[in-house]
Amino acid sequence: MDLLNTLVDKGLRRETPTREEALAVLATSDDDLLDVVAAAGKVRRHWFGRRVKLNYLVNLKSGLCPEDCSYCSQRLGSTAGILKYTWLKPDQASEAAAAGLAGGAKRVCLVASGRGPTDRDVDRVSDTIKAIKDQTEGVEVCACLGLLSDGQAERLRAAGADAYNHNLNTSEATYGDITTTHTYADRVDTVHKAHAAGLSACSGLIAGMGERDEDLVDVVFALRELDPDSVPVNFLIPFEGTPLAKEWNLTPQRCMRILAMVRFVCPDVEVRIAGGREVHLRSLQPLALHLANSIFLGDYLTSEGQAGKADLEMIADAGFEVEGADEVTLPEHRAAAGGGCGSHAAAGGCGTDAESAGCGAHAGGGVCGTPEASAPAEPRTDLVAVRRRGAGTDLAPNA
């Protein structure tokens, strides 16, 4: 059985691939890309059908962050010309969220720059959550406020938050290369706090920061062990004015392989194409829907995204459908377990399996060999557009 058949079989059983198998996906050549997409697409359709969940970002507080994350336009010392404003009032945030919900989003993601919230900040966000939920029955709300202190996750849950996002971003071995003001362990601790409070954990990565294949596999395996319900895959947007402004390492094909690897390692979780989709996937965006079952609608925190109407047309043209507000995103076994590890162990769930199997038996047509390298990525600075509309402005949002 070749590599891809092995990975499909494991994905349908929720069994973790070996590290060697995950690395082999990233090492496939562009000639094999459609085979990789077809295989990962079988796993995606098995657990999520042809549904695409829409999420909508509301940036509650933009810029002026004291942390030094090298990838971020809101970081300490950033000279990127982004919008800068302090906390939106609950009615302002609720109005911004309404635009995304009207466009078909079923989850609103409330994000604020900073190391982590004060107790007063938690009160502000709690009031905002209530305003959004009073306005739209059944809406999901995810908070993303940075590192959590003891008791804050419980307060957000009591206020009505459904989920909490805090990304690992990159491997533990390379984390210190991109951030010095907090640690990888700090991020893991916040995901654990969200889980313990009964919030649905959302944690993902950023690709394109100069990492090795091994780093990508490390962070995705670490995410598998943390067992979040959703894994956002961001592709670095190299903002001028940040330390990573010259890091243009991704091709559309490379992005597709990364998404496929994430799907194979995390077969039954919500894999979301997040920031950088338009910049790096470009015309392959519709094909990526065969790998991911979730996207952001419209604009991002500090950058503009594809027009919301174009997102909806892309989903329909690719033969997918927008997930309805009354549909459950997660497969039954995850939803019934409350999103935690639950009974996954019997099916190869949380953590990693033994890594002794290597690439498996590739003789039957495997794709693990030496790949033909993709052409170096050309900088597409023309596609990096700073957000100038929506939250924090007087202009209508893109939704």
C-alpha cells in the first residue's frame, strides 16, 4: 500500500500518522499535488462532508502590543501602517459582528492585541459577548485575548464564550527565534486553561516564517497532542515594518501540501484556512477547500481579505456549501465528548503513535522520493493590503 492510501486509511480511523509519513507529504513533488489533494480530500469529506464553516473576525483593540512576535504587524516596534485604536464598545463590536453574520458566518472571533487581558478587559469582552448573543441567537463566539491568568477562562465561559483561540504558531525548538517576551510553554498553558474551563480550544500555526519541514511537523504533532477542536493554518503575511517582511518562502503548491499534512495528522478537527489565504494560495483557494472545512469571511485583523461575496461564490463554484447555523461542525464523537480527548485513545486519538513505521511500503506507487523543488516564491507585495475599513473605522466592513 502506498503512502497516500496508508494516510487515508489512518485518517478514516483517526489514527496518527508517523512523523516520517507527515514529512513525506511535505516532500511530495508538484507533479503529485493533485494525488495528495485527492487523498486528503477523502479524509476531509468523511468527517465534514462538503460543508464550509464561515468565521468572522472582529479586532476589538488594534496595534500597540507590548509583545515582540516577529510575524505580527501589531508588535512592539512595528512600523507597519496599520489601524491603531483602543477597545471597541460592546455596541460597536456587535455592529461589526452583525455584518459577518449577515454574510453567512456562524462564529464570531473577538480578538484583542496585548500580552493578555486584565480582569477589567475580561469584563469588557464579557459585555461584548452578551451583546452579540443577545443580537443573534445561536451564534458561536470565540475569544482571542492572549495569555490567560487563572480564572479568566472560567469567567469567559460563564459570560457565554464558546471557544478560545491561542495559537502555538511554530515548533517549540524555534519559538524563541520569533518571540522573546513570552514562551512556547506560556502558550501551551493557555490552551490547557481553555480546555479545563470547558471552552472549545482553537490553536494553530503560522507557516512561511523560514521554518523547516521538521518544525511544521513538530508543531502539528504538538497540536494533535493538545487536541483542539479547530486548527487555524495561517500563512505569513510579510508586512513591511516587521522583522519578517522579506520572508517570502511559500508557493501555492507548498501551502496545499501543508494543509494536506495538517488534515492527515488532525483528520477529525476543524481545519481552518486563516490569514494569508489570498496572498499565498491565490488561484488555488478553491482547491484548498478539499483540504480545509473552514475559512474566515472577508477581512482579517490588520489586512484586507478577499471580498466576502467572492468567498461565497468561490465556495459555491467549487461544489461546496456554507455550513448552516443549525448544523454541528464537529463529528459526532468529538461533539459528544465536549471537544476534549474523551474516548479518542481507543481510536488512536490524542498524542502520537510509535514512530517506528517510517514511510511505510511505498513500492506500490508511493510519493516519498526526492521531490522536484518548486520555483522560489516571488514576493507579492501587491497582495498585502492593510485593512482600512470595518472595525475601528467609519467605513462599512467587508463581509
